[in-house]
Amino acid sequence: MKKNGNILIVDDNRGVLAALQLLLKPHFERIATLTSPASLPAMLREDAWSVLLLDMNFTSGINNGNEGLYWLHEAKRLRPDLPVVLFTAYADIDLAVRGIKEGATDFVVKPWDNHRLVETLTAASRNMGNASAKDSPGRDKPAMYWGESGAMQHLRALVEKVARTDANVLITGENGTGKEMLARELHRLSLRGGHPLVSVDMGAITETLFESELFGHVKGAFTDARADRAGKFEAADHGTLFLDEIGNLPYHLQAKLLTVLQRRSIVRVGSNTPIPVDIRLVCATNRDLARMVARGEFREDLLYRINTIHLEIPPLRERPEDILPLAEQFIRRFSAQYKKPASVLDEAARQKLLRHPWKGNIRELEHAIEKAVIISDGETLPAEAFQLPRPAQPVSGSPASTLEEMERRMISQALDTCGGNLSAVAARLGITRQTLYNKMKKYNL
């Protein structure tokens, strides 16, 4: 029998949850349960669900269903297409009608009839599958893990306020914090979500191809221009243009970008005809652009243009309450990907993950979990499965133990000496900017 996707159940009665897990196990791929709706928003964002079974009352002595209606509204706000089946111990027809009018798919009364309950949830799940097939791929799939920390909840609230505007957004944060994921979430929540999100890694574009890549070219504009070609701005028309690592854009090219942003039109290389573009601009960097402006390395007028809204993602070490939930999410994903048993962390592994400084942030954690899942065969991930690097010792002059460590130190020292000026660092080290950029990404510098 083919199963019906993933179901999320919210009910404060643990006995009810245990009974439902046994009843629904043959019918659904995955069953997740919550005893409190407080974690419901995070769960809705983290995974793809086929149906939500939501109890109507959670506070002892209050049985009017208002709590259920509140969380129904929250669920539909976050995931408009998700079928919600309401669950109540009180056969109140008026409440049932109100719930359905306000977005619920159906209503089940406790004590329930097993056949009726399975039939209702299966039908709701299939409706979700049919709706998803009609939508564009990935349109409703959450991309951002928000976590439970105060800093991330504040960031989430700000994102939900600005997402539906066309304000330019600058995302800052250390390497591996999820800046690109946040950009995708902004696009997903925006009014432009049905149009393209075009990503450009500004550090990876060579200076000679900058204009051609971003603005396009016409046939014959240069030796290899054998046909007209649209650039990234045109590709993002009516959608979102995401310029990653904006701080790595050389100073003399920043004026060309600023001109396009001011005019909202581009001119292809080799042409004189302006082409209007309608984009929402999102930029990201791990560098301090204000300091770069003070050093004359970044244009102040460009910073003002891209920085209407500033979103800062805190590093993982400043929100340790998110480490284990993130780890468990990655374990589920990689266990499925590599067809491994659905593993859990033992206590020693949990403590090891909590103690690690995570200089590479979420990206480092993700890679660590992937390796652990690959090398482990049991249903428990022990601490030994996590091959985590020791934190760098701040002892000056200590010898490097490997060539890679020596190279990393040389690049790090050159970056400090040159104040982060990549062109100067590349010249000092005798390598190209592109090679320097690739090595910086490799070493999380």
C-alpha cells in the first residue's frame, strides 16, 4: 500500500499521540508529534508536510476552541496550501463550521472512529499532493531554518515584515551562517516568488567578464560573442537578483553596478540601447562594508543603495540552542539520502556538538553530520563519529603541521596586513584574485 507523505500532529495528550502513531504508521511515510503548538511555526518551516492534524484546546480548563483557531490561522499564514484537519473532544458544529470557513480542510471529533479518521487524513493529504503537482517546483518548500533563539526569532519577524516589499536588502554574517538560504526565503515570501531568483557570486566573476555576465552582450561585441546573450539582470526581470559576496566587487566596477541600480535599466555590451529591468535586489557579504567605505575600498553611495534593510545572521556559537535541532534535521536528511538507519545522537555526541565552536557555522555542522551518517551503521551516532577540528591555538610562531594549515595562515596573515583588500592580497601572494577567492572559500576565511 502506497503511503501518503508526512503528517504533523499537535495534541497535548501523550496517550492520544501514541495511539495515533500506531494507527497512522501504515498510512504515512513520516509521523511527527508535538505536545505543544509553541514549536509549530518552526516545524512548518523546516519540513514538507502533507497534512496537519491540530487539536483545538491546549490550556487546562479552557475548551472554547479559540487556541485551535489561533494556531489554524498561524499554520495557514505560514503554509497557505497545507491541509489542516481540526481535532476536538467537543462535538460543536458551530465551531466546526467556523474552523472550515477560516481555512480548515475538515474536522474530526474525539473519541474518533479509526476508519473515518484515516479516511479524512488520507483525503486531505492527497489534496495537498495534487495542489503541489500544479505549483511550480519548490515554490512552497521552506528553505530557511529559523531555530528558537531570540536573535533568530527577531530576524524572522523582520524578514516577514520586509519580504513582501521591494526594499533592497543587505544580508551580513560569517561564512556558513546561511546568507544565501535567507535570500531564498526572502524571495519565497515575496510577491515576486513566482518569478526567477537569480544568484550571482560576485567574487567568482572575473573583471573582464563582469559587464557581459551582469548586463549581457550583443553578437560581435567581442571575439567569442557569437550570439546575443541576456545577462543576470535581464534573467531576473520581475524576480529577485541576489548578489552574493558583494564586498569582493573591485572598486572600479562598483560605479557600473551603481549606475544600473539608479537607472533601473541595463545596456548590453556592444549596444547603445537601454533595456528596462524590474528586479528586487538582495546582496550578501561576510565583510564589514562600513569599514571598507572608511578605507576607500567600497563606495559609500553604493552601500546606501543596497542597504535599505540590513539583516544580520548571528553565528551558530551565539545561539547554541539551535545546534542540536539543526543536527537532528541534517541527520534525517542524510539518513534518507544515503539509505542509512534513522540515527539519533548519543549523549556524548550531543555534548561534543554543543562544546564545539563551529567557526564554519551551519555549513560546518552540516558537513560534520553528513560524514558521521556516512561512516556509521547503527541507529545511534556516537561522539567518535564526529571528526571535528580542534580550535586553532592563539600561539604566535607555532609551526604549522600541514601544508594546508601553512597556506591558510599565509592567506589569513596577508588579509590582515592588507586590510581585506583582495587585489592587494593576491598581488602579495603572487596568485590571481580568482585563486585567492577559491582558497578563501576553502578555508572559510
